[in-house]
Amino acid sequence: MTDVPSLSPFLSDKRFQRGSILPMMISRQVKTPLQVMVEHVKGGYLVVSTEMNAEAKTALIGSTVRLRWETDAAVNTVDLEVVQEQMIWPIKLLALIPIAIGVEIVAKGKNGLVSPDRPIHVPFKVMGARPIEEKGEADLLKFSPTRLVLRTDSYVSKGDFIHLSFTVPNQQMEIVGMAKVVEKTFQDTQTVIELIFTDIHDKHHQVIKDYYKKLSTAASY
């Protein structure tokens, strides 16, 4: 018998309490995550609301959306289908049912970060920024399967969502994903930012994990 995906394991998480704000990725568009507010949640469904901005004006019924967040112990992903939407101007209500749950155990804290064995250039776009500030470039300093540490001359703020792309050595596939800036520090005249992935294709994520495993294994000898 196939297990039915359920939100029950997350009901005690503060992220799913009524009034909490969640970034929701919509599978059919690569844009700024849609910010939604939790209205009601049970094991089998989730009801959220969002303001009627440009992203929310698009009909979402039938769409697959993703919630993704990281703790010290795991990366959690919840894929949901929009089964009902209702407009109550200026608010849109969405009813969602879970269709897939993912929990990936990771190393605690930041000790798992490793440095790439070759220079890796990372072009990116800051979502929602002014046109003069939205595009930037960075160098990858350290990474893990869930986090990136970049050095950049571009203007980036903590909390920004970034669309980025890069390739790892000996791989032709371009890795494309969305990430959120969770830390920002300064090193000499440059900015160092730490990001966590908020949305990335499984195939792209596997390339990062394989490269990370290769470097971690080499470092252990």
C-alpha cells in the first residue's frame, strides 16, 4: 500500500502556525517566490493566502508548488498541488494538498562546507531588485549540498532571493537554482554571502552532492 503524503510531521513546526509567512516556489515559473500566509493546516491539506500582486494574478489551480526549508539536521521539501483558489480582493486564498514529502539528513552546522578544487564563477540575478542592481557575479568560496558561500562585488542584502547558475569541474550540466541569502559579511572591499537553496532540480542537486562527496572523500585522506 502506498503511503499518502501528509503534513502531520510538520504541524508542530512554527513555520506552519497560523499567520506564519512562507516562500512558495511555483514549478512552472522561475520568479521571485510567492510569499504566502498560513491560514489553516491539517495533515492532509494546507490553506494559505497571498496578496494579489503580479505573481498571484496568474491562475494557479492545478499547479505544483514547493515549500523548502533547512534546519541544522535536515533539508525539508514539501510538494503540493493547488486544488482550489478563491479571490477575495485584495487577497487570494489557495487550498493545497501534499503530493510528495522529502527529508534529507545533513551534517549539522557549517562544518560540512568545503572549498572547490578549481575556481567556479557564479552569475546571478537578485529577484525583485531594481534593473541596475539585479544582475551580479560572484566566486564560489565554499559549499555543501545545501549551502553556498560566495564572494561578490555586487550589491546583495540579507534576505534576498537569488536566481543563480554555475557549472562544476568536469561536468557539462549547468546547475540552475534559487537560493536565499541568510548571512552577509564583509572581507576587505568585497561582500561575502551565505545562501541556502530554496528550489533546485533534483538532477542539478545530485551534481552538487556528487562533487561535494568527491572533495570530502579526497580531504579525508
